[in-house]
Amino acid sequence: MSRTVEVDVSQRFGDLVVLDRLAFSIAENEFLCLLGRSGCGKTTLANLMAGLIPCSEGSVTIDGVPADPRRHELAFVFQEPSLWPWRTVRNNIKIGLEIKRVAPDEIDRRVQEMIELVGLEGFEDYYPYQISGGMKQRVAIARAFAVDADLILMDEPFAALDAQTRTTMQAEVLRIWEKRKTTVVFVTHNLEEAVYLAERIIVLTEKPTRIKASLDVDLPRPRDFGHPRFIALRKRLGELIGTW
Amino acid sequence: MKVDAEVLKAPRAAAGATAARRGWPVRVLFHNVAAALAVLAVWQAATWVVHSVFFPSPLQVLRAMGDLWVNGDVTGNSLLTHIRWSLLRLLAGFSMGVVVGVPLGLLMGLYKPLYTGTRAALEPFRFIPPIAWIPLTIVLLSGFSRYVFLIWLGAFFPIFVATLVGVPRVELIHKNVATVHGAGRWYILTRVVIPSVLPDILGGMRVGMGTAWMTIVAAEMSGGETTGLGRMMVNYAELLRIPEIVVGMILIGVLGFLMNEVLIRIEKRLFRWRWEVSL
């Protein structure tokens, strides 16, 4: 059975219309990128889908049931540092499992699995202040994939990283996604990142935000930034969104 | 798996810092003993200069301390009895300050209307020094309850205010992590809010401990029970016996210092996850 995520929302903050009847669906295990300029309401959309803010109109449903953090397994990878500084790497990864009251030995097993998957062996008992920015984001990703998520939202998770680390992390997140098979919605303003990661890209307009285009990306993986079709697609996205 | 090079350095540096923080290395201990001896030397020198019967030397004070310990004071209470009562009152009042101050600070920090709606009724009490309550409590309360109430007053506000101002510093993103995974209020309170505010609470407790000592001595001096270091000092002041008074002063200083050290140890243990900034 497929777990389809249906989004159909409008969002207003006072008189400001941020999202204007935005409707799309995400198939099970799909890797979807939401692409838009800075300030176009991408973060609002992601927060709304995760239930962090209530939407003014419409709904987000998973298999027809309104998305609810208590019933569904949702996860979020934030752009800003989101690890709890008072917890070690291991104890940060288990937050989602702990909240859902998973049995302790099952938590240990899954945390260990995730630590190996993101390559943090030997750093289990480190505190966030002792590890680099890239490793912190690895922990945040491990935390998101540790729960068997119905939907993982990633809001520009690599925006604060340097270029090399960013490239490594993009490959990493794909590797983990292919292994864990989860539905991922990845928000970004970076064209290359979208083309490199996504199976499908939804291009958003400026506020009030609507869907400008939806593009399937059928390039073979691993994708090559220099491939002519990669470049052509990137160019097409640039035209859709306007240069910046 | 590729791991950034600078990361591999971090654990070793961190391990070194932890070792330095743990306990007192011999060198630090030596410095502190030397500093204490220097203070004694200055004191001794001052007694030669002043040369008055009302200015006792360290040796006279030490002798007085031994005498008080072995034979007890003029009222027949031994030094240990005085110390024990002062500590008992202090800990009882201080614990109540924590038990009331922390939950109230959390509650008012989390539900702002509760604070903004009552601050005009609450805040003026903060500016009435605990000592100013002594006359009223002499009339209304007696014995142990009076001391505990006064110490509670002294310890409560620093702890309450530190907790209150700590709550807004809880980072929204840390709370959001829990919310996304479906956490309830209790989980967010115990796993996000309290760990975030704990450093502020401990800071407030250290300030509160200082106020508590200030209050206990004043309260004991104001009369009532026959025990307590403050009481003992007043008894000897009436007899113009200065060495015994100084014994009381020194004990208050040393006991306060030791209790503060205990709190610092607790802080270091609890907050291993924090950077320590030094210049």
C-alpha cells in the first residue's frame, strides 16, 4: 500500500498571503525537491507540513488521514543547529524513538544501525560542541531516519556548510535514502542541489506562493554535475525561477 | 567513511580540559594554601602594629576555637551544636527556596500572563530585605520556623528570578525537534525546558546560598534560640570576648565556601556538555 502525502494548503499571516492554494501530492518513497527563491515561503510550507504551525486553510494528509505528529512518524532536518547540546550524539539520535516509546533494546539497536549508516562510529559519546558542523548535520539526519518516517522534511539542511562538505553530504543523504526507502521532501534554493538529489522538482513562485512547474528528473544515478542533460535541466530551472 | 580532520583533534583537547577541571591539582592546592597563609601572616603582623586587647592574634583565635570545641561556650553548648543548628536551618530554608522558587519560576516563565498579571504584587517583596522581616517574624513566628522562613525569603528570590529569566532562553528549535516527533508537554518540559534552564537555576542557587548565609546570621543574632553561630557571636560580644566572635566569623566564611564548592562540583558534573570559556 502506498503512503501518499497530499498537500492542499493556503497560509495567511494577517493580510499577508504566503501560500495561495498550494496543492500537490508526494508518492511513497519519493524524493521531492521544493525549489524557490529565498523568502518565497518554502520554510513556511515545510513547517506547515510538519505540523509546527497550523495552516489557515486546507490540510496535509497522509493516506487520507490529517498529518499529526502523534499518529504519524514525521521528522525534520533543520538548517540551523538543532542538536540538543546537553545530549551526546547517541542520545540525540534516539529522541524520536524515545518520544514514540519504542522499547529500549530496540532503540539501542536502531541507534547503532544509524550511527553506522552515517559513519559516526567512535563518536557516540561526544557532545555536539565537540564535533564539526558537517558531523552535526549527520547526527540530525540520523535522528530523522532513525524513526521509520512516513515523511521526512529537510529545510535547506546543508545551507550552512562549506562547499566540499555540502557535496559530500548530498551524496550521503541519497545513499541513506536509497537504503532506508523513505519519503523525503527537500527544500532548497540551490538549483544544482535540486537536480542532483530529486526525483521530481516542484518550482515555486514568489509570494503569494504558487506552483510554477513540476519537473520529473529521470537522470541516472549517481548524477554527474557536468553531464549535458544535467546542465540543460539546471538551465531550464534557472529560466523558470528567474536568474539570481 | 571520511571524517573531517579538525574533528579528530577535538576529543583530545576536550579530554585534556576535562582532566584539568576535575578536582584540584596539587599546584592549585599549593597556591591556595600559600594565599591562606599570607592572609594569616598579614593578620598576625597587624596585631603587632595595633597591639590592642580587642584585636586578637590568629593564635588566640585558634585557642578560643579549641576551647569552644572541647568545653562549649558560656551557655553550655559546644561549637559543634552551634554549627549543626546553623547548617540545619540553612539547609531547610534553602531547600524550600529551591522547592518553591524553581517550579514557580518555570510556571511563570512558561505562562507569561501569570507573571505579567502578578508582578506588581510579587516584585515589591523582592526589595524588602529578609532582615527587614525580622521584627515581624519575632512577633509572629518562633524557633525553627522563624529561621527557616527568613532563610527561605533570602534564598527564594535569587533562585526564582534566575529560573524565570532562563525560560525565554530555551531555543525554539530544540522544542520543535520534540514537537515534530509528537512529544507532549511533559516531555518538552522535562527533556527540553529543564535541561536548558538548569545552568541558570544553578547560578541562582549559588547567589541564593550567599543570601541565605547573610540571613541566617542576622536572624540568629536577633535572638530566640540559644543555638547557632550568630547567637554564639552575640553572646560573646556582650562579654567583649573578641576571639570567640572571630571564631564565629571564620566558621561562617569557611562553611559558606565549602557549600559553594559543592555547588560548583555539581555544576561541573551536570554541564559537561558546555564549552568553558577562559581568557
